[in-house]
Amino acid sequence: IKNDTQIRKAQSMGKSLTFVDLGSGDGRVVFRAAQEGIFHKSIGYEINPLLHVWAQTRRILQAPMYWSTTHFALRDIWKVNLTNVDVV
């Protein structure tokens, strides 16, 4: 991700980037995006309540350092507004 030209250009302009994972499951991709340090916010949307709870639990127990940059929501991916998202 760090080598993508558009992302590097947006970063050089000082833009805060947002990453979204549709169907985020247990959250591993969201945590990886947060770990990269190039996104202001990393968001995961999941429709399965069990996977959503698992991702939230991981966020609390395993990844507290990413608490401010990660978010998980229980939503239907077809109803998610992606107008202000930079990377999906």
C-alpha cells in the first residue's frame, strides 16, 4: 500500500486518509492497515454479528494501541456510504 502513487501524493498534500474493509471478518486487514500508519482511520464493516463481536474483542484485548485509529461497525456492506473513503 505504501508504494501506491495516489496514496503517496495524498499524503504529501497532508490529506488524512481513510481505509475501509467491506466484510471485515475478524478484523485482521483493518488492524494491518492501522499498523501501516498511513491511514487516519481504518474501518471494518461486517454483517455477521459473531465476527463483529470477535473483531471488537480483538480491538480491545489485542490491539489497544490502535484504539483511536480503528473502528468496527455491524452493517450490510451494500448500505455503507463510501463517499469520504480513500481506500476500499
